[in-house]
Amino acid sequence: MPLFSFEGKSPRVHPDAFVAPTATLVGDVTVEAGASVWYGAVIRADYSPVVIRSGANVQDGSVLHGPPDLPTIVGAGATVAHLCVVHGAVLEERCLVANGCTVLDGARIGAGALVAAHSVVASNFEVPPGFLVAGSPAVVKRPVAGSPAEMWVKMNPPAYADLAARHMRGVAEVG
């Protein structure tokens, strides 16, 4: 896995975390136990720290970064799905940011919330815990509980924990 030090700060990856061999981590990045960072993801912490909490997953092709003095935090069990941009935002525990979303500076995604695919969460916008937001700019639509979105929020963290364990045991370069 490509890990790069920048100005004396190096990524810290817990031995029980999975970081795909093609993910790139630069600078003040922390990946906690049980977290996963998937193929082609880029986590660049040159201006401010990026923290991936335990059991969180950052999926293929996503980019995490932040401006000076505004850390990017992915909470325990949270999901950043495929091809997302998370920039200087806080994602609370077990929230899900679906495929192709952009979450901008100072935004906060509440615990158990879901940001619908291809949505843009504006700077400093706060998604209430347990709510679904959608659109560009994203607006609050309804509670996650009782909706089809609830299944994704609940099943994604354990499914990706299992998949990460399988990749840690079974992925091998060919040729």
C-alpha cells in the first residue's frame, strides 16, 4: 500500500485495518482497527488530519482531504461509498455517504444518517442524525428508519468488515 510521509507526518494504520494495495495515504492520516480503505482511494492529509475511525470504510475511488485547520473525520462504522469526495467534513458513527457524493468543508453528517447517491452536501450544512438527505444541494427528505435506506445503513458496516477480512486473507497480485 502506498503510504507517504509529508513534512514529518506519516500515516498510521492499525494492523487490524485493511488498506488496499492501490489506495494512497499521505501525511497525517489515521486508520483505526477494523477500518477499511479500498482500491484507488486517496486520503491526503497535508493541510489537516484525516481520521478513519474503527470499523469505518472508505470505498473505491473516493478522495478525502481538508483545508487548513479543518480535519476530516469518518466516524466509527461510517461508510464513504464509491467515488465520493469528503473535504473537511465530519461524518458521525454509522452514517452512510452513498456513491458519487460530495461533502464540503464544515459539513456534519449525523449518526445513522444517509446521504443519497450523487448528492452535494453544502459547506457547514448539518444533516440531523438518522435522516436521509438528497439533492444538489442536499436537503432533508425523511427519517431513515422505516425506509428502504435503513437496510443500507444497517447492513453496510458489517458487510464491509467481512469483505475487508476476506481481502486481507485472499487478495494477491497476479503477474
